[in-house]
Amino acid sequence: MNQPVSNFEFLKEHDPIFFELARSAEQVFASDPNTTLIKLRQLGEAFAQDIAARCGIAFDDLTPQADLIHQIDRELRLDPTIRNLFHTIRVEGNKATHEFKTDHKEALNGLKLARSLAIWYHQSFGKASGDFNPGTFITPEDPSQKLRELQNKISQLNAKKEKFEDNQQLIDLLKKEKQEYAQLAEQMDKEAQTLAQQLKTQENTLQKQRESFETHIKLLQLELTEQAKNNPQNSSQQQLVISEKVKEANKQIFLTEELVRLIIDQQLVDAGWMADSLELTWDNGTLPEEGKYKAIANYPLFYQGNAFYADYILFYELIPIAIIEAKCENINVAEKIRQAKTYAESFKIEPLMQAPWLLTNRTKPWHYHNTSYNIPFVYSSNGRPYNNQLEEKSGTWFRDIREPSNLSIALQHFHSPEGLYNKLTHDKVTAEQALQLDNFSGLFLRDYQQKAVLAIENALSNNHNNCLVAMATGTGKTFVINALIYRFLKTKRFNRILVLVDHTALGLQTKDLLIKAPQDQQTILAKLYKLETLNYQLDDLEKHVQLATVQQMIKAIFASDSPLPIDYFDCVIIDEAHSGYALEQEFIEGELATRNSEQYLKEYQQLLNYFDAFKVGLTATPVKRTTDFFNLPVYQYSYREAIADGYLIDYEPPIIYKTKLTEQPLCFNKGSTIQIINAITGDIEEVTLEDDLIADANALNRSILNKHFNEVICQQLVNELNPFGQEKTLIFCASDLHADMVKNLLDNAFTNLYENSYDQLAVAKITANSYNPEELIDRFKTAQYPNIAITVDFLATAIDVPQVCNLVFLRAINSRILLEQMLARASLPCESVQKASFRIYDAFNTHNLLTSITQMEPMPAPELPLASLLQQFIDNRQPNGEQLQTILDHCIPILRRANYQAQQDAFLKAKLDSLTSSWGVAPQNLTTYLQSIGTKKAADFLKNRKNFIQDIQAINQQLDSSRYQIISDTPDQLTHRLLCYGNYSSPEDLLDACKAFITEQRQHSKSLNKSIEKPNQVTRVELKEIKLLFDHAGFTELNLQIAWRNINHRVVNAGLIGFIRHISLGEPLISFEDRVNKTLQEVQAMNTWTPIQRQWLDRMAEHFIEQEILDKKQLNNELKQRYNSSIEKLDTLLNNQLNSVISTFKTLWVEKVVVTPQEPEIQAPEETIKEQPTSLTPIITKKISFFQRIRNLIQPKP
């Protein structure tokens, strides 16, 4: 029936389309509830389009509603409740459009939710929004009420399991149901006929209003675009007004208890439960039933003589499995878990029910602290979506009360019926015992990889929800993931595991390693566990392992009408858990569901919070935001440790290029006309500078593009790099345009040098914009060409090509995280090119960051140089005007440049608009404002903006990835080519400093003393300790070796102990291999060995050369992996003389040295720079041992 008054009368104040859509939805409610939901979906779309147009968000007719809601949420920071209302109306409308089976109850709920959204819209954009009182909802008459009551009674009788032919009451009710169906259909048909003409007229009116609305939206979009271009300050002010209105409207959101129940009902339905808190109640006779998953509302309980009602009891068929305490939204929902726990204590198992503890091989309820609990799980909810800033007042709080040690946690949604049932029946204790008993046979893990796995499993057994492992890139994180998956699934500790990667290229590589990894007797993990890779559709419950990118999962969950349940995966493993490096990385290969790095990180965090699962993060570069989520690493294995253990290789002293342009600031004078490249349009434009523009060398190739500078560097590179060899080179550029320039310059330079011998395939640009970048990556990995790859950030992370021997930095690197990832691309050993070190060619002083890459400590956000000055200024009782001016002098150029660039850069504009909101003043007006209010108030202003430094830094970093570039034609030339010895200017200085370091450290390090006095007795652990000690001080074995080589013009691979004894004692420098071969001759002279025995002695010598230490444990590991043999069998083979053989081998050094300490052998070259070798000649040759070849066959290089 038609209502005399609409629940949406207040919408008449706005565009007519809103009220007409709402009124149409109300009018067809009785006759066509399906259309009601469709109209409400259209109303939600109209609201979204209007808001988007007001905010200047670009969209068209093809923009999906889900995407538009997403963009509005980013722009206005919608209250999570409003965001969910938008999505619920959208999803239910889509179902009505495609399924055609909406009932009146669903349509009525839709009207109530749509009215709440309409009230929020009116409060945000209405004329008198602050004083608005919407009144109570007028409930329309529901013609299906009698039919639903009959169906409830039928369901109750079915639940009693009586035979149909013996239940006359059931037979009568079924007859009445048929009659009621017929009457309802007839009534709806009559209603439709009565309204037909009226609706036809109304639809014509609605169509005209729709056309008018679309025209209005397009005009508004054009107007705001023009305004943003011509008057950005006014446009920013309008955006600020809208944001403030929405904030005020968000504060006024209040969900009545009825709406809270309605929202919770819908959340339960979405999770797979039958839920209706008005009809599926215990008082209405609703009973649990086999084959159905019911949320029975208002369930009566008795506790200590008092009667209570549980808001919901969840029944998995006949099993009471969980209790929900539902509260109004302003209640502290986290605290109400205690109340739900009390209900679990007082619940009684009725005759028709099945006791949940019986499914866990128990004979009685869970009992502790003198209390028994008859239901295992409890929830507390107020219907509000999870908000980590209001954690205790939002989300769905959950606790497994079977153990007192289980903590309450906030979840995004309710569990599915299957998820709760699996949680109940899963035997965690047995699975963890199986994990502890299971050995690592067949996994072929290195010692540190096994320690990482055990640390994760230990965290799991201690009830940690999240844990982090930090391992240097190239040390085999994927093998750790592989082992975890295998062990977790084999012992049934977890059932479905998600492996999250940061981008598709990494995903393909991870998939490849997972599939090829050896498992028990060479079976394949992917075949055993049905590995599903990189697909959006995840509906096959038989799949045990899912590999997906972060972006794919964000779409599959937050942009889907039927997102995965929160319990779909019970374990989530995140590879490269630092997940990008925010402002330093350019987003790649279609990951543009995110608008900027800040938004990406927000969505990444939401994704990590989504699943109720054990989460394992693996990273090479832990950052603060990572440790905030995962906590501090449970295990760490650093880059320097990996080098000390021989699993990664070190870099040689970097080769530094200096030119005229990098040694002095770049100046553009006020009033001069410069050319800029508009990266959005690709056009070259001319601009007259209003002020002097001064930039340092770091701006080259980023915001200033100078071809002469790149020509100079490229000309130098062709003398260093071999375009015909097997060694690979990675060149890091600042932008895609810069990469194109470098490609052309190198092609020309190589052609001039080699003429027709040069093949252009040798050099390739591999970026996200390259044609088929995955194929180019594969060729770079496996083919001869390209052997020089030019990239931006596409190959900077997690793409392993062991043949990379050269890294070239043609851009400034400001992030230690990014630099570590880049260095890791060359740190893998490679037998095919006999790689023992890699080289760095640096045009931007990147080496200054290298000294910090020694240990894996979580890094705080970097501070600007003026941070301490700002702190002094705001702490000063009488703020200093000069200090204020210094601060402003630092900020003015950044803000002025940002204001200009924002006119052409939507990303930067969004950032400035956000700062306008948080600062209360537009950034371009900040200087004038602070100067006008005086130093005291200026200090108060800055003191109250605690993130001011970070805000300025964020703008500056965003400018670095600019949307335009200045074209400079200033000539340039090479001034220096230098070797960088860290803090030392020459190899002589390095060796002198090392000698002083040894003298000083002998007082503190027993291991160092032992290496000098009793070197033959040094153990593997002690050698590693010495290597790390020297590494952290900047005296790596490779640095010492190259410094000595550049002084004496010959290479001696003496090992670290050899260099220590040479520098401290003056002992002659002899290669370690020669020392071992000499002791091998002594071993061979011990006996008349058979050919087989001599072969094993040779192998032991090769092993000794490779490992530097000969010990039984390591030798036994090698024997076990390769031959399934042991040290005992080798001893038998050598006639029980293995101990004597090892003792003889370990007489490398003369321990009582009677040599007067003297200076290291130094012969200064006439001109050191001319003696530097090129990459065409390997600097160090190292014999690859038999055992090393065995290891590589067993475990491919990560």
C-alpha cells in the first residue's frame, strides 16, 4: 500500500532525482520488493556521483560504483559505517537485479538502511544540517508477514524430525502456505495493476530528472576542473568546507538498536548464517536444524537465579557453537566479551542439541578457574566496521574461551559456519606435537633457514597471531616459505595457506621456486597440495595453497559483491613484508587500484587485518610500520652474516663518477625562460621563472634532465661494461623517460666503440611500460641478451638474476630500504661467470648509504635536518625570530614549487588539500600566515602540528617523483673516477686504519687474538665473529684484498686470517688455496692411499678451500646431503685415520711466528686511477669446490 508520507521527505531539498528514486522504491515495496532494492541501489549511485562531482573526483558512465565509493572514501575519509551502508545497498541492489528473488523483509531492511544513508547525506550537504531531526522510520505494511509466520512454524515442526505422514499439523500448515502464496501473489498483482499507470508516469518523470541530473553532474565537473586550474586556492577552500561538513555529519551518525540488529543480521547473512533477529527467535519457536546454520535471536538463559537473553546463539546444525552479544554502537564493544563469556557458562545443552565438546574427543565441557563453558566461542559486536583508531568501540570482537590463555581479538567480520566448525574440530595440540617431532629430512635447508622455520613455529606454539622473520635478500626466504607450507600442511596444523607477494613478477618467480623445490623423495609441493596461482576466483575449497598479489587480494575482498570469508585462510605468509618503500617506489605493473603510496599502505594494512589467520611476514628490510604490525623479528639473518657464511658475495669498493654538474649546485636565474616536460601530456612547455631556482645534484635525472650529464656517464660506462660477456648489468634510472634516453646513449656509444660487432639486443629497457616486461625479465635471466638491463624500480626488488655482476646508479637513492633491495640484485653467487664479487658504478654518492647496511634494525622515519632547530624553536619560552626565518627559508622553496606543480599534478594537489585540512591554512599561504601572527603564536602553531616535519618531507619526496622535468642544456664533463674506500681516501689509509683497529680490538676480542696466535684452532663460529667484527668496522675481506691489490698490483686470495696476520705480524701473504694444497701434500704423504681414498682427500681439500674451516659437523652435513652417508663411513673408508687427516690439514699456519712486526708490503703506484681493472677481467678468481657444486644441485640459488 502507498504511504501518505515518505520516509525521505527531507531529500526534496536536494536534486529531484534523489527523492523520486526513494519514493519510487517505497511505492513499489508491496507489489515488487525486487524493484525496491534496485531503486535504492540507483539512489546510492546518485549520492555517490553527486559527492564525487563536488570533490572533483573524475568518473564517467563506465566507472563502477564500488570504485567510486572507494575514491570518495579516500578523499573524504568516510566513517566506516557510512562506507558499509554504501556497499550494502550496492550489493543488495545487484543481487536483486540478477537474482529476481527479493522478499519483502529484505526490501524493508533496504529501505531502513537507505534512509540512514540519506540522513547522513542530508546532514553533510543540506542547508540546515545541524538542526535536522529526521524523525522515526514509518514502517510500510508488509503483505508477506502472514506467509513468513507460517514458514517459521513449518521450520519448527521440521526441526522436530517427526514423520511427515504422522504430523497432521505440518500437513495443514503446508496447505495454508500454498494458499497464502496464492493470496500474496494475487494481492501483489492487484497492487501492480493499480500502480501501473502511476508508475509509468513517474518513470517518465524520473527519466527526465535522470537526464537533468547527469547534465548537472557534467557541468559541475567542468566547473570544478576550470576552477582548480584558474583558482586553485579557492578550489582547495571548497574542498576543505566539504571535508568539514562530512566530519560533522560523521559525528552525528547514531544507529538505533534496531538498526544495529539489522546490520548485524546482514553481517551474519553475508557470513553464511540464517539470521533475522525479529523472526528467527527462540520465543517464535525457532530451533536448531540439521543441514542449516542458524543464528537464533533472544535466546533465554539463567545465571545465578537471574534470567537473561543472549542476543544470538549460533548453531552449526544442532551444535551450539558461539554466542553473540550485540550492543548499540556507542558501547565499548570490546569489554562486552566478558558478558558473552558469562552466557557461555550458563548455557544448557537441550535434548535436541549436540554438545560441541564431543567433537573434540572430550567427555565434558571446557573447564578452568572453577568454571565450565558449554559453548567454545563468543563474540561482541555493535555493527560498526573495524577501525584501528577506535579499536575497542568497533569491529567484531571474538574470543576462543576453551583456553584461558586465548586473548580477545578484533575481527573485520563474523566467521563463516564452516570456519567456526573447523576451528572447533581442529586438533591443534596434536598438530603442534607432530611439528615438533617432524624432522627436516628431504627439505635440504641451510642451517639458518631451519632456524628461521623453528623460530616461526615456536612463535605459533606460544599463541602469537603475527610474527616476522628478517632475512637478507638472496638467502632463500622462498625456501623458508616452501618449508613452512610443507610442514604446516603435512602435520595438518593449517588447512589453507595464502602466500601474498607484492607484485606479479615476484609472484611468478615465487611460484616457479615453489613448484621446483624438492620435497620428500623429490615429490612436488604444487602437485601434492594443488597450488593455485594468481587468480581472482578462489572458490575451490580443495585448494590448499593460494599465491596472489596484494593488489589482487584487495580487489577480491574490498571490491567484490561476495568477498572471501575471514576464515577462508588460516595462515597467511607475506613475502617481502615491508611491502614497498612508500614514497621512494614508483608503483608498477597495473597496481593502480591505489592512488598513491599512502593509500596503498592503508589498503595493505586493511588486507593484513582482514583474515583471522596466523600471519608470517618475511622481509629483508624491516621498517617501523612492519614491526608495528608483526612485532620485532623472531629471527634475523643479516646481509653481512650471509657474506661471512659464504652464501652471499660482497661488493668491491664502489667506483664513483664525479662531473662538473654533480660538484656544484644547478642554478636557474629569476626571469629566465626554461623548458619543462609535462609528463602528463608529454608536451615541452616554456616557463618564465618568478624566482631563482637552485637544485643540488640529486635533482639530476629526477626533476632536471640534462642529456650532457648522461652522455658523459654513458661514455664512461662503455669503457667499463662488456656488451658481449656473460656478466649481467643493472642500470637504475630515475624515470621511464630517463631510461629511454640512457638506452639510446648507450646504443650510440657502444656502436661507436664496436661498430658492426655491437648488437642492440645487448641493452634493453625493462620497466613497467616496456612491451611484455615479463618476457624481457625471462630473457634477462636465461638468455645471453640482454646482458645490460635499464630499469627504474621494476627490477629493484625480488627479481633474482645471479649473473648480475654490475650495478649502475644513475639516480639518487634516498631510501636505505630501496638501496638494500637494489644491492641484493647482485649479491647472489654465480658459478657460470665465476662470480666472487660485484661492482658498483655510482654517479650520485649512493655509497654514503652503504655504510649503514650492516645490520637489520627497524628504521624510524627519517628526519629533516631542521628537526632539531624546530624543536628548539617551539620549546623556547621566547621564540627566536631568526630561528623561525631559518625554518621558513627551508620550507618556502618546497611549498612554492609544490603549489606551482600541483596545478598540473593531481596527486600533489590531493596532498596539499589534505594539509590544508590538517594545518588549517593552505600550504601556499603558510609563510605569510606565520609571519603575520608573530613568533610566539607561530611556535604554538608548529607545536600543535606534530607531523609538520614529516608533512614537509612528504611534499619534498613527492616533488622528487615529479610530474614534470626541467630540461637543462648545461655542458658537462667527467672530473674524477675514484674508488671509494668508505671513510678512507686511499688504499694505504684503509690498511693503516685496519692495523690500528687490530691493535685496539686485540684487547677486547678473544677470537681475534686466537686468529693471530693460534690460527689453526679457530672454529667456524669464531671465524664468523671475526668477519662480522671487521665488516661492521668497514674492513671487509674484499676491501682489504682490493686495497692490497691496488697497492701491489697483484691478487692474493689469502682469506681474512691471512690478511690479519699479514697486517699485524708482517707474515708473508700467501693464497689460502696454496696453503691448503701444501697441507694436502703432507696428508698424501701420510700413507699409501688407494685411488678412491686419494679422490676423497682431494675432495676434502676442495671443501676446506671453500669453507675456510674444516670441521666434522659441516663435513658430515655435506656427506649426508650428497651421498646419504656420514662422517663415520668416511672414517672407515680412510682406514680410521680421519682424525689424523683433519689434524694434518689444519696445520696451515705457523703458530709461533718469530717475525718482527713490520709494515705491510706497500708499493705506491705512479697513478692509481690508471691501474683500476675493468669488468672485462675478473678481479678475483675462486675455485668452485666439489661440495659447492653438490649444494647447488640440491638447493638452487635463491
